[in-house]
Amino acid sequence: MQIIADLHTHTIVSHHAYSTLEEMVAGAARANLAAIAITDHGPKMPDGANSWHFCSMWIVPRVIQSVAVLRGGEANIVSYDGEIDLSPADLDFLDLTIASLHSYAIQPGSAEQNTAVYQKMLRHPKIDILGHPTDPPFTFDYESVVKTAAETGKALELNSHALRKNPDAIGRYKELALLCKKYRVWMTVSSDAHVSYEVGYFGPIPDLLDELEVPASLIVNASRENLNRFLKERGKNIPEI
């Protein structure tokens, strides 16, 4: 399966990453991608961006080096009541918002707590993608969360960076992908790149999706048509990619 956009990447604004925005876009160009989303961490990550970063993203050009640039962010889920570390004002400036559980920002909860907060995120009007949900130690009820994604039209992420760190998790990726196939739920395939040389690296995930006979129509970033449709469904007022 071809992937035409990388929708989860980090620049040196997240200090544990190693490349500038311009270098990340150059990495996308080298990988022949149509688009890249810049999605730095929210402020509850120990080295995350402050809110000024997100409300200033309107200055980032829409196209750099022939690559469409989506202005995004990765919000940290900071409570099991569904709080995140980006304000409504921050979110209004973003084209794409990922919400993720990170053990640096919240203590891992029970499977019931994790399931409930993922469902809250999927019902949040400004959240577009659930980031690396298969990442341990945040266990959850996969089917319940996938059903909520089906109700809300949101996307669940298959994250190659997390899989490289924990290759034994491949079974969880299969389980999630098959449930998304069953319930016709959007997925994204992302590098979660922290350096420009990782942009567009999706590891075994595209081949896994082909092996599982997941239709490309369910993968947000498998085509320009899919990506534009997803952004339009999410009410994004941005130029077509």
C-alpha cells in the first residue's frame, strides 16, 4: 500500500527531536511525499512546546519545496476526565490534532480508564487522530474504542516509530487494523519521525495492511483523495492537497 503523506512528525521544537521544520519538509520531499504534518508535543511533555508555538503556526507556509504542510500538534491527555494540554484557542490554529497518552504526562491507568478516555478524545470536536493507541503500557478495549471511532469519523493511528521500539507489538497492530476494517474506521499510517531521515518511513505497516486485505479507502494518507476527504469531513478550511 502506498502512503502519500506523513501525518505525525516532530521538529526541534520538541527537544528530543533533532531536525528543524525545513529539514523535516526536505525529508518529506526526499521521500516523494505529497504532504507532511508538523505535530510537536504539547506543553505537558517535559520538553514540549509552549502554547505560543501552536497559536503562531499560521505563519508556516502551506507549501514548502512542493510539499503541502499541515499545521498540527500532538496534545497530551493529562487526566482521565478527558483534559488535554492544548487550549481551545491553540486548537483553532491547527489543521490536524493528534491526542495521545504518554507516561511522561499521565500515570498509566486501568484498561477501563484508558478505554474511557480514548472514547472521550474521539468525541472531542477538535481531536482528529488518536495517537499510537497500541503503545504500551496503555491497555484498552480495542473493540469499544474502534466502535466509537466509527461513530465519530475519527482516525486511529498505526505508528511505525512505536513499532520499531516494540516490535513484539505487531499482534496489537493486526488486531486494531482488523477491527477498523470490520467497522469501516479511518486509520493513519505515520512515521512519528523525530529526525528528518525518518520522514516517510512506515516500516512493515503498509505491507501488513495489504496482507490483512485492508482497503486503501480506509487509510487517510493512502491517497490525496482520501486525505482531502478526511480533512473536509473534519471541517478543515485549508487548500486542497
